[in-house]
Amino acid sequence: MITTPASAIDLLGGPGVIASATKRKYTTVSSWHARQSIPVDAWPELIALADSKGVEGLTYQTLAEAHAKAKAERGAPQQNEAA
């Protein structure tokens, strides 16, 4: 189940698997995991990777929800809240 950005990374096999599949540096993907934030421009690649691995449930919707949850847990204001 995808509840956080880190759980999405773990579900796909971890930073090493994602780095290899997306041609990104391991340290880059590892920092996404640590920060609990995956850049939106990487989402299509992760969704395609999930499809190719037969991993169900990784969608734009679940990634957006996971990011919103992680952001709320950090105490950051939501996008529709006044800054």
C-alpha cells in the first residue's frame, strides 16, 4: 500500500532499482526517499515502472495523496491554505 512517497519507492524495489530503471543517480533517488518527496516530473517514469513490474495501485492519484500526507505530517501548509 502506498501511504508515503518513501513507501512508493520501496514498493518499486528501492532507490537502486528506480535509479537504474530511470537513468537517475542513486543519490538522487535516495534523497527523494529521505525527503519524502518525489519530483512530479519523475511520476510518469515511476508509474510506467510500476506497470512494467505488475505493481498495482501506483497512480498519479496515489502519488498526490502520499505527498499531501507527507507534507501534512511535516506541518507544511497545504497548497490551498494561506501561507
